Amino acid sequence: MWPVATAEPLPEQVCSVCGSRSRLIAAQLGVCLDCIRDRPQEALPISDAAHPAAGHRQHAFVFPDLPRTSVRHAEETVAAARAAGLHTVRIGNRHLLSREY
């Protein structure tokens, strides 16, 4: 029988944006996933400070003035790609698409 590795439970951390407590918040980051998704203007500066190299990347969800891609437009793009001969074409993150235009 092989030995089973056991780990101590993760300690609870506090989100520095909303104050929620969870074992799923990384101690080095200090921001919960809900705040990263729902409050990026507040959360991303904290995450960038925790990860200095992260300042060089662009965050697609930081530009609230740009319209989101519509479901219709995304599906038309997939159809055009398949018509052009591409086989592995998928729409990711459907929950971020808008119903508008």
C-alpha cells in the first residue's frame, strides 16, 4: 500500500476589497474571485502589485466603455471560420457575451 499524502487545510484569508473570508483566497493575492470578476477596477491594482510581471498584460475586462461581443456576432464569426475550412472553432466564455446588437 502506498502512503497517502495529507495536507493541512488551507487557512482562511480575508479579501482586501470586499472583506469576505474564505479558504479559497490566495494569501499572496488577498483578493477573492468574486471581486476579480465583479469589481476589476478595485481588484486588479491589488493583483498587479502582488504579481509585478502582471502589470505588462492587458485585462480585457477593464475597458467598460467598449461594447461586449453579441451572441449573434460570435455565432456568425464561428460560421464564417468553419466556411473558410477551420474545424476546431468554439465560442468560449459565452456568459460574457451580450444579447445586444
